[in-house]
Amino acid sequence: MEVTPNASSKKKMSDNTKSSIFLSPALILLLIFFLTPMLLTIVFSFTNLALTGSQAQNIKFVGFDNFIQMFNDAQLYNSIGKTLLFVLFSAILGQCLLGFLIAFLMKGKNAAFRRAIGITVIAAWVTPEIVVGFSWVAFLGDNGTLNSIITALSGIEPIAFLFEYPMVSVVLANIWRGTAFSMMAFQAALDDIPLEVEEAAVMDGASRWRIVRNITIPIVKGTITTNLMLVTLQTLGVFTLIYAMTGGGPGNATMTLPVYMYQQAFVSYQLGYGTAISLVILIIGALFSLLYMRFLKVKV
Amino acid sequence: MRIGRTEKIIHHIVLICLGLIFILPLLWMLVASIDSSAIQALKIPEKYTLKNYMGILSDPSIIRSFLIGIFLSGGQSIIVVIVSILAAYPLSRYKPSYKKSFLYTILFLTSLPMTAVIVPVFQMFLLFNFVDKLWAVMLFTAGTSLPYAIWMMKNFMDSVPIELEESAWIDGASVWGGIRRVIAPLMLPGTFTVLIFTYTGSWGNFFVPYILIQSPEKMPASVTIFQFFGNYGLVNYGELAAFSVLYSAPVVILYYLSQRYMSKGFSLGGATKG
């Protein structure tokens, strides 16, 4: 006998109808505040929408003008390049690799020691992004902690990191902020590897490096892919950290796509063109997202 | 794995160095906030003081921004929790024909960089006269955090056995009764995880209120702290540090409280299930 909840009306509703009732609040919210803006992104990127001046009143469709402008916009290419650099170094090479290294070195160590190191890394991750921005501006400042350490150790003049190496600065800050996520993911994965597997390899006389390469990495491969994708997508949209640290400057040295989008839309008041840049970010994100779902063969 | 003694020492040294690098920028913030003459670099205070904190806490506009932040993040989290429980229920219990495509869409939406839609959202807010309306900002941020919340909530609900609910139905409970008396209590840890996750994400969100709210008296703490940094950040390090500590404290405490629940819904394994 099938057990069913006690309904006041004996009429049987189909699964579809019942589900739709439960899902309706979510659907309404998603429709208005998620899907509409995404559709508007596509529509507005074909308009000359501007925030002030005569254009503000009469929005006109300008066809592919924004996209033609994009093709000739040297700054856009620069921003795409900066974004890719930022993602490559801070997410893929930085957070993932460092997260793996920390998780790997922690394996099998004393629990209290692991906890102490773990807390320092996680504290950086829990701290709000904007505060991370300030802390790093101070840390890297001319009279900041890093310069005072460098001067004390080597006696060389303070380095104006944010002006001379702005990209390196924001990359370092983002690695610092995000590593905990990768570390926790890899810790969970590495802890699942039975000790015997690696011990057996040691018995057989395998070198450390070979064990890591041929046993550890293949076992955690799934976690590596998931983590890479998630971290890439998170890093693609980073705005606050860069905006607080450098504002995209000096010059346009750290003008990644989100910062450029902000600048075009809200500083130059070119909402139409800003939206076209959003579309580029969304497309890059969507491609990564599809790749991610494809790679992982997610079961729903 | 058995490893050599020297190797073990090297591991420890590397980890300690990394730990130091990770703690230094934050340590500066903590120390500078109680230093009567804080500078840009980390130093031992000559005189400890609470003056920096007093300075921040005695500013009514800062207090107001904290209250607005609590209102925005709290409201958003409550909306997200209620709506995502409702949405997760049929996705976990029924078999609607569109279940698969709905879940794939949700998963796809979770990973889109939401920074990118702010420009059209701003335009939409202008169009409907939503700019500066806190409830509209709250609903928008609720909408953007909904996909991930539904995904987490569905995974939590899948782990509540349906048999328990069925026995409630035998006792004469309706669908609502089953949800209220059986599912909700068992889902408490999951619900808290989603609540805390949404709240921390919202509390730290600077970009959305920065764009969508324009009156200074309606700005939440994430924006006022940025303005404070712009105005006094490079002069008054002590107060900036104290403001940062006060602003970070709620999410640090929430993270600490949630830690034991978090690992379940948050792990990558939980999100993808093999």
C-alpha cells in the first residue's frame, strides 16, 4: 500500500502540480532577480544606454555597435589579459597549488599542530573581502609590515609594492584570501586515502615523488578538477578586493574585466557598453560552468 | 606514511612559515586596533587602549550602518532559508517531470559570476524605481544566493529518510504537518548551515549595496567601512583596524558556531555526490 499524506481534498494532485506549488516562491524570485537581469544583459548590450545626458532619455538599439567598439577597444583586450593572468596566478597556480601543498604537508601531523596552522589559513578566508583589501594595503605599504621586515633583514629601501608590482600585490592578496577553500577540499580528499596504499608503495621501494605522482594525485584527481573549476569561477568575478587595493590602477595595471565593467558603467556612465562587458564575463563564466558540469558528470 | 626525520622537520618548518605569513596581515589589524599610536606596520603597542573602539562605537552613523547590515543580511537569510526549504521539498520527495532540467539549471546558476549582472540590475532598479529601497536590495541578493541554497538544502533533505515522514502521514498528518513536525526538526543543522552561509556571504557583500544604494544614511556596514577607509584609512590606522575587527567579528563568530555543521553540506563531495 502506498502511504500518502492526509489531504483535506481527496483529489489526487500530480507530482508536477504539487512540486510547482512548492517551487513557485523560488521560481518567482529567480525569475525577477536572476533571469530577468541576465536577459537584460543581452538586450542592453545592443543599446546605447547611458546614465546621464541626452542619451539617458531615449534608449536606442545600436545593433552590434557595442561589440564593434569592443573589437577595437585596446583596453578590453588588456582587461581580458589581466583577468586571465589574475585567474591563472591567483586561483590555479596560487590557491590550488598552495592549498594542496599545505594539505599534503599536514597529512599525518600532530592534530593540535594541524589545527593551529589550519586556523591561520581559514581566518584569512573568513575575513570579509573588503577587510582583506585594507589589511593588504597596510601590509604592503611603504611603511607596512612587509617592508619593515625586508628593511630589517636586508637593509634595502622600502618597496612601493602597490605601485611597482600592482598585479603581483593583488594576486598575492587573493591567494592569501582564498587558499583555505582549496586546503579544506584537499584535506578531506587526502584524509580519505588509506595509509596502507602508500605504505605498500614505500615497501616496494618507490620514491616519494613517484608515490605522489602515481598514487596520491590520481586518487584525488576528482577533487582537483572540482576545486579548479570552483576556484576559477570565484576568481573570475573578483571585484571588491582589487577595487579596494588598487582601484584598477595604477594606470590600468590591475584593470580586470569586473573592474573595467564597473568603470565603464558607473564612472564613465556608459551602461550599454558596461553591459556588453558584463556579457563577456558571463559568457566566460558560463563556458567554465558547462565545462565543470561536463567534467564531473554531476548526478542530480 | 612513514617519512624520514629530516623530512618531517622540513615539513614543520615550511608549515610554520606559511602560518606566519597567513597570520601577519590579520595580526596587524588586531594589534593596531588596541594601540594608542598605531602605524602601518605591526609593532608592539606602547600603550594599550580601547579608544579606537570607542571612536567607532560612538559614531551614530556607523552604528546605524551595522543595524542596516543586520537587517539586510538577516532578512535575506530568512527569505532564502524559507524559500529554499519549500523548493527543496519537492525536489527531494516528488518526481516532477522537470526535476532533472530544473536541478541542472540551478547548478549552472550557482557558478555564474554574479558580479557581472550588476549593471543590468542597476538599470532594472532605475526602471522600477527600486534604487535606494532596502527591501528590493534584499530580494535581489536573496535571488542570487538562492540557487546554491536550494542545492545545499536538497542534499540535506535527501538524507532525511522518507519513512519517518510516512509514519507521520499514517498518524494523520498532512504534507505541511509532515514538513513541520518531521522534516524541519531533522533539518535543523542543514538549515543553520544555509542560514549562516547566506548571512556571512551577505554581510561581506560590498559591491551590490555600493551600486544599488545611494543615500548615505541607508548604507550597510560593508559600504561605510569602505568610505571610512577612503576618508581616514591612511591617517587613522587605529580606528580603521578597530572598525575592521568589529565588522569582521560577526562572520568569524558565525563561522566558529557553524563549523560542526558546515563540513556536511559544504564539502565538494556533498555538492556533487560522486
